[in-house]
Amino acid sequence: MKHKSKIRKGDTVSVISGDHKGKIGKVIKVFPKLCRLVVEGVNLVNKRYRNSERTKEVRLQEASIHISNVMFFDKELEIRTKLGVNVDENGAKLKVGKKTKKVYQLNYEK
């Protein structure tokens, strides 16, 4: 099931439930069809690799978490907020915080 989320790559989010509750990080990847996203520094797992000399190597890597476990975080006010969408005079959609009444990042990274 595809989840229509207002959280995009590059946004700062706060984890609101699970083992990593309270951690804050930047969104690296979003998987809308899976309803999951990857947050920098959250849900680190050991990943085993083999390099060119065929020796084993273990690295820490971020794993995905469910999109319902995170909430948009305003860095300036240091507060979590829900997001809404408003349309301006030109017909462009604006991402607006429900608590803060503030317009957030309009140009998303691709």
C-alpha cells in the first residue's frame, strides 16, 4: 500500500516510537510504496561485505524504519509538528507546520 507522506528526502525528522525514540536525523531515502524511510544515524545494523581481496568486512549501515514512527522536526524552534499543505496564489503547494504556522522547504532534493 502506497502511503502519501509530506516527509521528503532532506527533511529533519524525530523518531517518536520504537527502540530509537527521541533520536533526530536527516532523511536519506524514502520508499513510498513500502511506507518506509531511511534516517541518518538511526536504526544502525551490521552489514557484511566482501572486498576485492575476498576478505570479510563488517560495516554499520542505516536500515529503514516505518514512516509512522517519525514526525517532522523544526530545527529552529526544536519542536515536532504535523505538516499540512496550503496552495498559494500561483497554484503551488506549500508545506506548512500545524503547530508553528510556518512554511517549510519548498525545493526538494531529488
